[in-house]
Amino acid sequence: MRDADSFDEFYRSTSARLMRYGYAVVGDLAEAQDVVQEAYTRAWQRWRTVAGHPHPEAWVRLVVTRLATDRWRRLARWHSVLHRAGPPEHAHPPNEDTMVVVAALRRLPVAQRQALALHYLFDLPVAEIARETGVAVGTVTSWLSRGRAGLADVLAGTAPPGRARTSRAEKGRAETTRAGTSRAEKGPVGTSRAEKGRAERSRAETSQATPAKVPPVAETRPAGTRPAASGVWEGNDDE
């Protein structure tokens, strides 16, 4: 069984010196921290052997040196590859459309973003996306459907980010408010119709109470007659 107390004491008494040593050998503080941490991890894994070493600090320091050497070798190979391949091509900044789409994707839920990226960037079918994400096929289909709808809404500026359900709820509340307002507006209209009916009935009653005027009968004079003193038309004497 490893003695944790003795290792803790060893770490407290040597970590500062080994950190300075690692920084001097590696030349980068972040890399030195990683190298020294790895060295102490290996020392803890073999602590029963390292604790019995005549100089445990020297053992850890040797591990730091080897890790730093391996790092320099990896960097040398990497520089060699870059030298043979030449400098990388200039990376052009993303165009405006890409930035707009990326910004819209960030406003969707993570699951929908993942489904859209796997389906359209990697051309993965729905079944494979389901296997990779560990969900049912129907769930992936729902993610894709909602993601496409939400993305379209965000790009069109008609819905807030990831709030398609809230938007529909707000739309329902707005429709309910409009319906209530419409019913409230119909109240005076119904009263107006009643008043109109009463006015029509009043006019009808007035019309029945007033006697109708009889138009005068125009007198028709028979051809070849003349009026007489008695008011009776007499025939023509020439006939």
C-alpha cells in the first residue's frame, strides 16, 4: 500500500524546486507545469519504489528531463514537417453569410445544433446520428425538424432565439386578446341593430296612422267633344 502522507511531504518539499527546473528546461511555463505534473503522477504510481530510492527528487527530476526532451523531439519533427510542406495557406475570414448562419445556430438549443451539424456538415443519416448521440431515431427527427424551423425563424427575424414554443404561446395569447376585443366591439353593433329595428317599426307605425293621399284623377276628353254647361261632354254637331 502506498504511503500518501510521505508522498504529500515529498511533494511539498520538492515541488517548488522542480517547477523552477522544469521551467528552465522547457522554456514555457504552461508546458513546464504539464511536464512536472506528469512527473509527479508517475512518481505516485511507483511511489513504493521511488520512496526507497536513495534520491527520490533526482528520480523525479530525471523524469522531467526525459519528458522535456520528448517534447523538444516532437516539436523538431513538427517543424520539419512544416518546413517540407511549406507555410499554410492564408485563411480567409468567413463571409457574411457564414457569420449570420453561425450566429443563428448559436441561438438554437445544443441538441438541435448538434443534429443539424451532423446531418448537413457530415452528411450522416438520421439512424447514424441516433446511434452516435444515443437517442431514438424519432428524437433526432424531431431535433432536425425543430432545428430547421427555429433556424428559419431566427434568420428571418420573426422569433427570439430558441423560443419557438414561447412564440407560439404568445401568438395564441395575442389571438385570444384579439378575439376578446372583437367580441367587445360587436356589443355596440348589436345595440345599434336593435335601435335600427325599433326605428323601422316606429316609421312603419307612423306610416299606417297617416292616411294615404289619393292622387287626382285626370279628366280625359273624348275626341270631337266639347264641354257643356252641365259639365257633360257633348258630341260634335258636325258628325
